[in-house]
Amino acid sequence: MKIRVLSYNIHRAIGFDRRFAPERIVEILSEHDADIVLLQEVDEGVPRSRELELAKELSEALGYPHYVMGHNVSVKKGWYGNATLSRFPILRERNIDLTIGQRKRRGCQHSTIEVESSSGKTYPLEVFNLHLGLSAKERQKQAGVLCRSKEYEDLDKDAACLIGGDFNDWRSLLRSLFIEGLEFQCATDKESKKGSPKAIKTYPSFSPKGGLDRIYYRGGLRLLSAKRCRYKLSKIASDHLPIITEFELFD
């Protein structure tokens, strides 16, 4: 069973031209036709984005029958956070608070998704959609909060599991935690000329220098492909590029 998973920090659908244009995000997502979409920086009821429920608007425009919104930040009017869109039923959703001290509020959305094949066989998939902080120490603490959370600790270690989103991890300092400590593999690493792993670059979108957007996986998943979006519109629609992965899901 093949599934396509995309992660995208949409910057509230406000592009480099400072224009709020959710139709551009719709066009980009439509181009890649992912089964599961992990979005970060999603507004809900905020004036700067016409007080729209962006997750709802995007899911309806793209024909995703299932979506969940995780509220990380309460602004003067409305909310801001992560959203997951899915072609498959979302059986359960919880938001994990990753805020450290007085820093900006951050979160990780955990969804259990029931993936169904064309033959009717179902596969449970645990999906974590996160947006980490700007400092290395903050990110390390947030990763610790995540892996000590009840949501994560209660998982079967053999369960098919994805952790994706905007890691803000410029120097790949979290790679060893996820790969060596938690036994994940990184779908969004490419081999450099020297043979060492190197993150696919997604930021800034107009001239990518950093691999901030990543997807880690373990359990009953085999990576088939990973790439960043090269659709021309994506260079202006947000400050990040989407990252697209394809997996085979098995028992």
C-alpha cells in the first residue's frame, strides 16, 4: 500500500509579496496530490487571514474528507497552529504542548489515521505534526517533551509512525536523537558528495539554504521517494517549500 505524505509550513498563506492568497496554497497542494498533508502556521479566525478557518477552507477546496486543527497560539482574535488533512479517517487527535518557559507557544499534533487500501485492508498510522522553536536549546527541550509525552510513550514501538513538520533544525542537531535515540529514519535526508546525510533544503523558498522541513519514520513503512517542491508558484506562496515523501505501508 503506497501513501504520499507532504509537509508544508504555509506561513498563514501569506507570501513573499505580503499578499494573503490561500488559492496559491491550494494550487501547490493540488499539484502534489498527497494522501496526508501536514501543515504548519495555519490561522483560524485571525483578521490577517480574513478570519477564515484555513484548515477547513483548504480541506474543502482540495477535497480532503478529514482534517484536524491543533491550536498552539491564541492571538488577539483567533488561533494559530498546525493542521493535518487526510484522505483517510482520522480516528483520534490530540495536541501536545511543547512550549518551553516564556518562549513562544509551540505544539505537536498527534493523529491516528486509518489508512485503507483498495482491497479494504486497513493499516493504523501514527502521525505527529510539529513546529519547533528557533533556538537549539529550545528545540532539544521540545524534542524531550515530545518523546516523554503520554501520546508518544503509549505507542507500540513497532507501530507505523511518522514525525514531520518544521523542525527549524538548521544544523541537524536533532538527527541523532530521532535516529539513534528513538530508532527513526529520516526520509528527507539525501547523501552528500562526501557520503554523509544532508537534509533536503526547503528554506527560504525563493533560494533554499536550510533543510528545516523534515519527516522521520519507523515501523511498518518503507521509503520510496522524497523531494522538495519545484513548482514555480511555491517560490512566492510561502517562505518555505513543501517536502513530499512516498512510502510503502506494510504489516
